[in-house]
Amino acid sequence: MSAPHPQALDYPFVRAFAAGRFCAVAGYQIIAVSVGWQLYERTGQAWALGLVGLFEVAPVLLLMMAAGATADRVPRRFIGMAAHGLLALAAAGLALASSQSAPVWVVYALVVVVGIGRAFAAPAVNTILPQLLPPAVFANLNAWVASTGQLAAIAGPAIGGVIIAVTGGATAAFAAAALAELSFVLLLTRVPAAPAARLGRPRGGIFDGLSFVARQPVFLAAISLDLLAVLFGGAVALLPIFARDILHAGPTGLGWLRAAPAAGALTMALVTTQLSAWERPGRVLLIAVAGFGAAMVGFGLSRSLLFSLCCLFLAGVCDNISVVIRQTLEQVITPDHLRGRVAAVKTLFVSMSNEIGAFESGATAAIFGPVASVVGGGLITVGLVGVVRWGWPVLSRLGPLHTLRPIEENASL
């Protein structure tokens, strides 16, 4: 066993950040579960659920590169506060739209606003702490931040589902989400406002992050694997259908289904805080993604709420392993002056997989049915692991992440 890992929570501002992240993630999850339930209740169409992902990802695709460049030129804490303030306004707008039974297009318009807020929040918020902490703490930091985020991902859907069930509508749930986002804004004031580009004046253009990632085959392989796995293997957008029509679990059951992957991820994140560094993290990543695909096949075939929850729990375990490895890899190889732009590229990949994956799930469910959509996607995910392993053999040979250092090949930019 190696020496005890440095503990990120020894830093008071990390604890404030983690608490704020809990609020922010819980707020977003409440928005997601409430929008999904409300739209399916009003339309009864799988297409309506798929369109949520499409409308949310559109501003991400358009704005993410500019958002990453902004995060390398403006103090990241300030950007995070503004972005989550916008998310709070969007949640308040959804509460008003719900209370007034506004047309469906109004809901989709506010979903676009949510996408704008997330586009600017992701590259800024995800790169605040690496500016303030030594690299030796990064892996432990990512495990703890993932733990609080996943705890929120458990609580958020459950809270949203319970509020909907108790009140009979989504208005109060959206209001709770607005308060949660505002809480993160307040807690960010306790995090030091590190200057933009700690290593000097930001260099290069908005696409330098993309160029950097394109030249790093290991990182490109890791985020490509995540994109493809969630694009085909994700089933979150279809959970309202499974909850109501297949498992007959109602809105409360939907909340628990949404929370199950987060419960698995939280469990694994807490375990990770106590583990030594992976000797072959690339191989671990490949195994985890294959496990994710297998778990989704099991979920798609299940007709038992308990077994479905177990499958989603396992999917969350595998997903957390992937998240911690990818996040730590990104932080240790990226120079600080590029972190915002590289984070934007990573977030773009994640958003493409999550939101476009939601559209893909809704579309295939509308054509082939929800069960075929989920089972087929899980099988494709397992197959893609072999493709990535063959296409990027360097991933399997990756050594311990803590031995890597920032790559300054773009220092001349």
C-alpha cells in the first residue's frame, strides 16, 4: 500500500465548493426529472422526451468553445456564479410556466436557457479548484467532488419525484430547484477568486483546447469512449416511460430510478477515496464501460423494479470509475492556461453524449419501442469497447495517473 493520499477536504474552500456542488447538481436533477415527467404527462410521446435533450444541447454546441475561452480569460468563480444564477432564473421561469399551464414551446424555450447556463458553468466551475490546489490532491479531489455530486444526483430526483407526487404538479419542484442553484452561487463566494491564467496572460484562440485534445491520443480515446457509450447506452431520457408504462412505479418510482445510478456512483466514489492509484487506469476504464453496457441490457430486459434499480446501480458504479479516471487525466496533463478550453471540449463531448443520446433514445424508442432501444444500445456499447481498444491501443498501456505531468506542447500559442 502506498502512503495515505492527500485529502482535498483539508482545505476549507473545498468543503464549501463541495456543498455548493451538491446544491447545484440537486437543483439540475430536480429540473430534469420535473421537465421529463411534465412533458410526458402532457404529451404522452417519447419524442417529447427526446426533444428535451436536443434543445438543451443546442446552446452547448454553439457556445461551449467561447465559454471555455472565457474561463481562461475571466476569473472562473465569477463565471460560475453568473451561470448558476442564470440556471436559477430558468428554474423560476419553469415554475411560473408550470403554474400557468404555459404552452409546451415555452418549456422547451426555458430548456434552451438551461443549456446556456450549463454551457458557461461547466468549463469554469470544473477548473476552479485545479487552480487552487497542488496536483497531488487532484485524484482525491475528484473522488470527493464526485461523491457530493452523486449524493445530490440521488437526492435531487427523489426530492423532485416526491414533490410532484405530493403536490400533483411540477411547480413546487421547479421552485426548489431555483433555490438550490442560488445556494451554489452564495457558496461560491467562499472560494478564493483566483486570477485568470495564473501562469500569465491567456494565450491562443477559442479552438486551442480542441487542438490540444486532438494531439493527446490517450485523452481523446477516453472521452470518445464516454461519448459513444452514453450516446448509445444511456437510458435516462426513457425512464418516465419505464416508470409509468413498464414498471408501473409512478412519479415516486421515477425518482428512485433516476437516483439509482447516482447511488452506485456515490458508493464507488467513496470507495475510490480510500484506494491506491490504479496501476493500469486505461484497462480499468475499458472494463468499466463494458460493465455499463451490460448493466443497461439488464435494465432494458427487466420487469422488476428491484432488479431495474440494481442494474442502474451497477451502471452508476461503472460510470463513476470512468468519470474519475477521465477527470483526473484531464487535470494532470492540461496546462492551467488551457484548462478552461480543454474542459469545454470535454464538456462538449459529455453534452453530445448525454443530450444527443437522450434524443437518440427518444427517437429509437418511438420507432422500435423503449425496450429495444435500451437493450440494443447496451449491446452496442459493449461492442464499442472492443473497437476503442483496437483503435487506441495506447489507452490500455496507460500508467498511473499521478505520474503524469502537464503537457506544454502548446506553450508557443
